[in-house]
Amino acid sequence: MKHLLPALALCVSALPAFAEAPKIVGVDVEKVGMVWNIHVTLEHPDTGWDHFADAWRVMDAEGNLLGERVLMHPHVEEQPFTRSLSGIVLPDGTREVFVKARCSMHGWAEETMRVTLEP
């Protein structure tokens, strides 16, 4: 068994590092009448159509989906990048929302950004 450990260590060190999950760099919100516009800036090492940041979503404190922006193409040469979702109707009394990003290869990132809303 001892003779397998160096070989195992070599194999593990030769594995490619997993690409980072999409990182939420910033979120700007604006209230327009009775609805909200949300602008999310993401950073992700997009490599092309096989691996790119492909969505972000807005949720309430209980995890209910309030809106989702699907990103239709990779942003290999545009990092970080900002995309918006307009016309989100929030339940009365909502004081904060949470934003989460997804990539096409690894799914939804663990990171969730909390955003406080100013009335």
C-alpha cells in the first residue's frame, strides 16, 4: 500500500483544477414605479459554448424565485460583464433580495449575494 501513495499523489496533482464558479462582482437595483430593475455584474472564466456563466436569479429570504436572467452566450472576451433584468415585481414589504449565479458546467454557485433594497 505504501508504494501506491506516491503514485496517487502524482495523479491527484496532475488533475486539472476545477474552474471557478461564477462570481457576483456587484448588484445594482433601482425602483421604477412599482417594479424593480436589477443589474448584476458577473465574473467567470468562460471558455466558450461548453462552459460559461449562463444565468443568474433573484430570490427572497425564503428562497422563492422572484426573477431569473438567462444568459444566451459566453462572454469569453468580456469579463466582468453586467446584464439586467427589468420589471421585477416584489411582494410588499420586501426589504432584501438574494442573487445567485449559475454556469453551464457546474450549475448554481454556492455563493449568494444579499442585496438590501432602498424604498
